[in-house]
Amino acid sequence: MNRSSQSLLTRFISFASPSYPKAPRVSPEVSLLRALAANQCIAQRTFSTSFTALAKKPKNKMPPKNKKGEPEKKILLGRPGNNLKIGIVGVPNVGKSSFFNLLSKTQLSNAANFPYATIDPEEARILVPDPRHDWLVDLYKPKSAIAAYLTCIDIAGLTAGASTGAGLGNAFLSHVRAVDGIFQMVRAFDDAEVIHVEGDVDPTRDMSIIQTELRLKDIEWVEKTLEQMKKTIRSAGSVSLADKAKKEEMATVEKILQVLTEEKKDVRKHPWTNKEVEVVNNLQLLTAKPVTYLVNLSEKDYIRKKNKWLPKIKQWIDENNAGDLLIPFSVTFEQRLADLGDEEAIKEEEKKVGATSALGKITTAGYSSLHLIRYFTCGPDEVRAWTLREGTDAPNAGGIIHSDFKNKFVCAEVMAFEDLKEHGTEAAVRAAGKYRQQGKTYIVQDADIMYFKFGQ
């Protein structure tokens, strides 16, 4: 150490250390005993704190780690990708087609007062309302603006016995298999002029019918798959790694059958491991799809926020599919608002009756139930929302725009929407140190604003 360094170190020590009377010298043996005692106290305090935290949260387990020691990425149930669809499912004459027409602002579906008025499924892209997208459009004032959309399918009514083919059930259930999530429509209004296929209105009975038919079809599908797997494994008769993998897959299929038959649970309600999720996803099971329950009330009940069936419906969901979302709304009320046409007239009517349209809330809930999020690209030419699935990394997010963004990915420039809203401009976000470059492993967050760089 040179003189100037020694002098600087001396000044630092003098500044940092106040002058205290010198402590009496102690023997090395006493110092050692004091150190051991101090370490023991620290260990006791640390253990006590850790034990208390564990006692408060006994179910909080550390996520499994991969080979690199990083938390393992959770695989989601369902088809991977961003072009996912949600289907409207329910017994006949509960308002499915009328709801679809209102949601899509079309007359594609045949809304009629008799069962099976809809045979072939109808499809429409529904705008997903997002005030963040609207704010970005106001900020950038682009030549064009494209929001996020949800693809929605109107599926014909299912009846008791559909799993065995009753009422064109096999065809209708194949339509359910083709979608990725379910809006389950439930009728909770009385109207003598609107017939009910079961003779009277009973929402929980109708919900049980749908759940039973979907589950029975899954059981039939899993049993066939299991039988085929057993034949294949018997004929193979080897101890290769491939054969071992097949046996592990068969064990998972047997577990799925147990969940459906013995535990009497929908597949989506079981805590599957990542390996098991891969097997479940390959089977494309009906009860693995997320469900949002839409309860169709009379206009009067919706406005006064009271209905005799709602507590029973909530109880049924808690007992059978705890955690699933329940959204009350009224097709009659939504139709009356739509007939007003003018946006100002609609707002005035909502203010007058003290109730608002639930269509935006329903669309957003369906989008979220599929684990869909969006990121934005912004500029003077276009502000656009790009739909992707939760857990997507930056290269795959870029690939949604163009394959080169994925295959020749260099980096992504990212800023959070909330940071841009707080600071007002991109330049201000940069100045605040919130504008960042992210690499291949970056997991895109909802409402990220992104610009991609790619090589030649």
C-alpha cells in the first residue's frame, strides 16, 4: 500500500469510527467463549423465526428446481399458443345464442324458443376492452390501432345423456373438445314463454347435468386410451427407456381415471406435476378446460342485484369446482342497452337504473381464464396489442409478429406500461432508468411495451 492510499484509509477510519474509551483487554479464551455464545444466540433466533414463518404458512412449499437450480417453469393445462378459443356451453334455452349475438354484435346465431335451434357452431372475434390500450392510443395518436381479441364459439345445447349420443350429443361434445375454455351459461330467470328442456328452472340441476356429461365423456375417452396403452406395452415387452416412459405415461392416465371416477373431480382441479400435465394436455379432456359460470338473470333481478338462485349456485360451485368464477348478468338488460344504439344514451340509461353492462367484464374474464395476456408495440404508425400466453419468453413473443423476430432474436427493449404512464414519455422512462434490454430468457409480462432487435 502506497502512502497516499494509507493516508486515505486512515482518514476514512478516523471519520467512520467515533472516539470511545478503550475497552479493557481480555484473554483469547474469554473472547472465544463470548463468540460461541453469540453464535448460539443467533442460531436460536434464526431457528425460532424460521419455525414461526413455517407454522404460519404450512402449505407454502418451495417450487421444484431444474438442473441449473432455478425454479421449474410451471406448464399450464391446455393447448399451447395464443390463438385460443372459448365456447359457450349450457343446456338448451338458457340464452346462449342471444348472448353470443350481443357479445359479437352480430346475428350469426339462431336465437329461438325451442331446443337445438343451433346445430353448427358459430364463431366470432370479440374485442377485449383494455383502458391501457386506449391510453396508449391517446398518447401516440397512431394512424391505426389494433386491440386484443377473444375468439368465441356458440355451441348447441347439451342435454342429459349427451355423453351416450342423446340429442346429437356426440357432435356437440366434439365441438366442446375443439375449444380451449368454457363459458357455462346458467338460466336463473322464470319466464313461462321460454320453455325449459327439463320442464322447470333449476340452475344447480342444469350445472350438474353439464358437469356429469363432460365428465362421463372424459371417462369414456380415458378408458379407451388406457386399454390401447395396455395392449401396446404388453406387445412391446421390453425394458428400454422408451418402454419405461410409456409405463410412466400409463400410470398418469390411470391416475386421471382415478380422479374422474373415484375422487369425482374435474381434471383441472387436481394439482398435476409438469410431467403429468403433458399427458393431460395430449388427451384434450373436456374437464381440463377452465370454466367461467355466467348466470343469466331477469332484468329486474340484475338491476336490484338479488336473485333466489344465486346463493345456491355459489354453494354448488364451492362444493364442486371451488375457485371457478361466477358472473351474474342479464341478456334482457344487455339487449335493451344494445337497442339504444348510441353510446351516450347507453351511459345515461346505466346511470338511471344503477346497473352497467357486464359484457366487457365477461370478455375480460374469458381472456384471463385462458391464461392470455398481451404486450404492446407502439409508434406513430400503429399501436397494437399482441396476445400471448402467460410464461412466454421474449423470442417466442416476437415470433407472434414475425418468425425472424424469434429465429434471429438479439434482444428486446422493454418498458412497463405503468412506468410509461407514470413518467409520460419514452425519454422520461429512459431517464428514470426504467427502459431496459432483455435477452432470450426474459418472460414477457402483461402490458409490457416492447421493441425487438434481430440479426441478419
